[in-house]
Amino acid sequence: MLEVLKVKLKLRKLALEWVFWANSIGKAAKNLLGECETYVFCSVVEGKATGGSDVDILIVSDKIPENSRGRGNLKAKIEEMAGLPLSHPFEIHLANKHDFEWYRRHIKKVVKI
């Protein structure tokens, strides 16, 4: 039980440092993709985050792979380059410019990194 609490506290600490980590994720994405945009959205930027909230980060680039394997590999590379631990509260979403329109229609508040 103590180990579970330690993990939860570690994840919460990472989530509270979301600005630092979002910048690290954005820099990693830019190194891998070149020109891209990074946004943070949902509960964290709306001021509605709870202890169990994740941090949603959207990377927008026309160089996003079309297939699931390519996207998974890209996410893993971004996480590694950003220095994220194996367990973290960041949910990385990948979108090309066309897919970004869906996010624009559905996201209430967004912060560009």
C-alpha cells in the first residue's frame, strides 16, 4: 500500500510541474519533427485538475505518421527525449493540421507551448 501511495505522489508531483514537462515534450517533438506546435488542454488548463488527472498534450505537425505503430514509436521517442520516467501523467496526442480541426472544435481551453 505504501508503494502505491509513493507512485501516486510521484505522478502528482509530475502533473503539478506540467509547464516544465510540457516545454520538454514540445522541445523533444520539435527535435524529431522539425516545425510543429505543442498545446496543453483539458482539466489542467481549465483549472479543474484533480489528484488523479492526466495532462493532455497535443503535438501538431504534418509529419505525424499515419499508422498506429509509427505514432506509438514517435510518442515513445518524444517521452525518452523529454526525460519522462516510464510512469507519468502525460497523455500525448498526435495530430496533423487536418486532424487539429477536430481538436479545435472539441477543446474548450488550450495553452500553446
